Amino acid sequence: MQRLLLLRHGESTWNVEQRWQGWLDAPLTPAGEAQAAARARTLAHESFAPRVIYTSDLQRAARTAEIIAAHVEAPVIADAGFRERFGGEWQGHTGAEIDAGWPGMRDAWRRGELSAPPGGEEDVDVLERFDAALSRALAQAGHGVVGIVTHHGMLRIVATRAGVDVHALIPNLGGFWFDVVGSRLANAEPLE
């Protein structure tokens, strides 16, 4: 059975500011680069040997993938299909700004009462985009272990579909191992 490791990128400048990033392209902080290097060393020590590491084309994920790939000697391929959810009107705003400008909507979104932020990408569209990118990645990589560096929102929606509790905390450089069953991810196992 094919295995896949899906990771969240390292800490970005906007993670520190608690800004909704979406498709806006904030870089990693020095701490984020250090997180990526630490995760890379651990993965290399555990003999993680992916055929390839795919990544979102946004710089916070792409830089994380580059750091990991250097430690495990794997090529990196960027694919916009692994991008974060398009955050619509909330992109660039802090949680406090969102709560002030769109009262109650962020809580409603967290409860699952809204499938997207205002003007943002719907859950079904996020999953469709991910599935298309995953199909491309698996077709290119063939059999063996594959790594993907993505974003919190993307990782959460994919993991939730695979049976992970929607409230599971996914820290920077956290993620899940999955079995690839057909064209779907299953049997989520959290990364230590």
C-alpha cells in the first residue's frame, strides 16, 4: 500500500501576527525555518525517503518543502492545487479584525454553519482542487512514499474527510501519515 505524509508548513510571519493568510504569500520566520529543519532531521533519522515532495506554490510551504527535501535528498515539485483555501474577504485580517468586521461569522464558520469565509473558497471546491493535485502527484510519483507540504486549512479539511476529529490541533510542521486507498487518503495517523 502506498503511504503519504501530509505536513503543515513552518511558522510564517502572518502566523505570528495571527492573520488569515489564504492565498496571500507571507514568508517563513526564522523560527519557521528552524522548525522545518528540525522536522527534516527527525524524518531523515526515521529513514523517511520519499520519491518526491510536493508542495503548495506559496512561499511558506515551498520553502518548508525545500528545507525538508535537502535533508532527505528528494526532489520538490510545486503544485497550486495544494494551496491553502482562498480566504476571500478575510485574507490579510487578524481574528480580531474579522470578528469586528463580520460579527459572529467566524464562530459560525468554525461550527460548520458556513462552508466558506465571505467570498472565499467552498469546502467542496477546496477538496476538488486537492484531489486533482493528489491525482497528478500520484501519477507522476508512482509507487512508494510521497510527501506533501501544505497549509493548516487544507490539511484540516483533508484530514477531517479521512476521519480525523475536526477539532484536532495541527501545529506548524505537524501532520498526518495516510494510506492511499484508490485515489483517497485513509487511516490517518498523526505525526509525533
